[in-house]
Amino acid sequence: MRPWHEKYIGQPYIPGIADCMNLAEQIANEVLGLRIDIPTMHETSLRGQAEQLDRLKATYAERVDAPIDAQPVLFVARGRFFHCGVNVLTGGEHWVLHADQSSGFVVCQRLRDLTRWAYKFEGYYKWLATK
């Protein structure tokens, strides 16, 4: 049986339609069976997406101390912009599945690699949602 996250790798990044927030919501619905009612109108600019994530994070998720498989993780990029991904716990390592604008599609990268060059780790989160 394939790991749950593999089917998402390679999905296209489309601003406002298939971006990092959409991916996290999709996985909450499909993998965790949670209903997340994030506003359907997503910002399309990177700045707008980051500001929207910052505004909405407390409404839809709570910060937790340790990673939980298929739950959100947040990063700070360029010192002030938020980016989100989804925890993937596989092979004894922490990975992050995320819709990456520069790649143009969904990628899965080791958490330690993401924080080496592009992002500052902000925190692990758990969805506040209903089944």
C-alpha cells in the first residue's frame, strides 16, 4: 500500500485554486475526514496568501508541541510571509508536503532541508474541525 501523501506529489500549483492552503484543506478532508470551511476566496498574490494565512490560522487550527501526521505546519518565509504545508511522518523522519510556487507543483521535502534554505519554522498545528 502506498503512503497517503504520494498521490499529491506533482499536483499543479495554481494561485488561489491549488495553493498551499488549498492543499492543506484538501488533505484534511480526504485523509483525516475533517470538514474545514476555509473561505473559498483565496488570495492569489504571495503577499495576499501569506496575510490570509496569518489572519486565519487561529480560527482554523491550534498550535501543538509535536508534529502530527497529515496535520498543518507553518513557516515564515522572507522574514514576514507565512507558508503552510502538511506534516508527513515517514521513515522515522519529518517531511513536509506543500504546494510550492517556485516549483509549480506539490513537493515533499524533509523539514530540516526546508529550514536550511527557504523557510523559518513557525510551528506545528492541529486542525480545529468537525468530522
